[in-house]
Amino acid sequence: MRHHYLENRDIVLFSYQPWDNAVGFNFKDLALEFAKKNRVLFVNRALDYLTAFLKRDDASVQSRLLAFKSGQNELIEVSPNLFVYNPRVILKSINSIPVSTIHDYFSNQNIKNLSVELRKMIQTLGMNRIILINDNDFIRGLYLPKYLDYDAYIYYLRDYMLGIKSHLRHGPRHEHALMTKVNLVTANSVALADYAKEFNPNSFNVGQGCELSLFSKDSFALPPEMAAIHGPKIGYVGALSQSNLDYLLLEKLAREIPEAQLVFVGSADETFAHSVLKQMPNVHFLGLKRPEELPAYIHGFDVCIHPQKISELTTGNFPRKIIEYLAAGKPTIAIKTQTMEECGQYLLLSETADEFVNMVRYSLNNLQSLHEPSKILGRKKYAFSHTWDKSAGLIGDAYHQVMEEDKFFSL
């Protein structure tokens, strides 16, 4: 399929996640993709006073504080046509303000102050006819149109953030209002696109991209700590968080299939760090690894799992790890959601904890069949269709469709 890409434009990316996040994220990959055909300014998430104090020892926070105090690292050209901007401003910490009118007043003031600095940087780079794309930052992003000039405003929706406790008070009215103001919404799953259509008819599913070059090798050396684990390995890669994962299901799985070795690669929150899982002999926590190390761990799994907890926060999300599992050719078991159904025949989907455990048991009993070359090839082919080029192309298609219709109806 040929796409109508965004080309030869100035694009400002306004992100909820900072550029120097410890793990990869969609908007960073899209920034790199857009920069192949456009000039891109990635606005690093501005510090607020509370974050600057509580995380003052964090390297990424120190880098942004240096930009604020001295101007060093204010603008970094990370690759041709791609600039990362660390704003020379620290915002008021307002999330705990309970009164909506007071919260909104200070939120507006925050963005007014940030926009003064951002406009200076846009002028320095000589950017014009800007396409502004906002990644999930509905609190700060709501007020941007008041203070910036642009040709089009796109909201990129890749997570249902309203399920996070800190956003329960002010998040819904801000995100809903923002989606009515932007020219279009692009989402990385059908479920999130359907949600966005409630507020903006110009809402599109642009799919989940993934950087899979690390998975293209034919073979990987098994990490020593994986080699030391004997028995069939049931693996999960990613942050272990009780808000996203069903740890009771995992305890049930470890208890009912003791011959299976559950291997977790990623950081663990307090719930997981102090759960019964830590005491079970067939459960192994290997900790956080560098992105380039992950393919070797995934290739060492016999079966991959995604034991997602069903909630508003998770049901519409499209986890990148699913594509990475399939890129390694691995049989994968996941909890059934509308988003996981997009992967269709390439996943084993369960609706209950009992079904999940039974599917793991079935997989262990049928490893040879599940690892037939034709099935591995099918999973890989499907995974490698999830490129950032395709996702950026679909964003371009959506943009041109909406903006050309606007031009037509304005004649």
C-alpha cells in the first residue's frame, strides 16, 4: 500500500514521555521516522518543581536542569533533521490541586510560560507552517493552541491514561476537551480509535509500529543466567506492575505447573517485589536489561506470555512486547481484549485465569507442533509488518484526508 506521507514539513512533537526515558517508546520511534522526510523538533517534557526536587539525582533530570540554568543541552541535534529541545522553564506542580478552576488557571499559566520559550526555539530554527503532534499530554496540550501558531494539531493516543490514579481528578475533562479541539486523533489500536471517535469523528487507527532490526538475526547466544535455568521457560519481558499485570494469575500458574520455569525480564514494582512469586522455586526475576539484550532473552523462552490485568487502563493498549514475541517466532499466550484480537490467529487468547493456565499446559505439551517452521515464519511475517514507516504513513494518510476535506468544505 502506498501512503501519502508527511513530507518536507516542520513538525513539532510535544510528548508526555521524556526523550531520555529508560525504555523505548512510540513517540521517540515516530520522531526518528518523521525525521527521514521532515524537520522535527521534539519538545522534551518540561520539568515541574516537584519532579526537579524528588528526582534531582536522575541523570535525565540533571540534564534538563543544566539546560534550564545555563542553556547547555538546550537544543541537541540527535540526527539529521531531528532536534531535541530541553525547555528553559520549570513549571508549577499542580496535579494535587483539587479545585478545577484553580488547577486550570495554573495549567494555563504553565503552558503560557512554556510557550514563550518554545516560540523562541521555533524562531531560532526558522520553522513555519508547523504540524503540531501531541503524544498523550492532555493536561498541558489542551492550552497549546492559545499560544502557538500551527497549520494542524494532531493528538497521538497510544495509552488510555485516564485509568492512572493521578489523572482521575482532572484527566477526563482535559482529554475529552482536547480531542474536540484538534484536527484529528491518531491511535495505535482499534479500541483507542473507537474511544476517540466519541469526541472527534476524525479519529484513525494507525497501528502499532515496532523497531525489529534487533530481531532479524537467525540465532542468538543464550544469556548465562538463562542457561542456568533448567526446564521449559515461560517468559515475560517488560515492567512488572500490579496496575498492568495479574500477579494472582501468575501465582496460580507457578503453583499449578511447577515444572514450568517462569522467567521475568524487567523491573518490578513493590507488589511484585514482595509477592509470593519471589519465594517460589520455579520463578526467576532477572531484572531490567538493555533493549539490545532483550532479543536473546526472548529467543531463550519456549513460550511467551502477556498476563494482562483487564481494566480501563489496559484493555485498549497495544503492547509492543507482543510484536517482539512474534518477531522472535515464539508461541504467545495473552489475555483476550479487543486489541489482542487484532493479532488474530497468531496468539493463543484466554478469557479467564483457568484458561490461561490450561493454554500454558497445552503449549508445553505441544512445543514441537507450535515451533513448526511454517508457524514460526507466519508469526515473524506478521510481526515484521508492524513498521514505523507504515505507522507514519497511516498518520500521513489521515492528515491529508482530513486537511483536504477541510479545504474542500471551506471553498
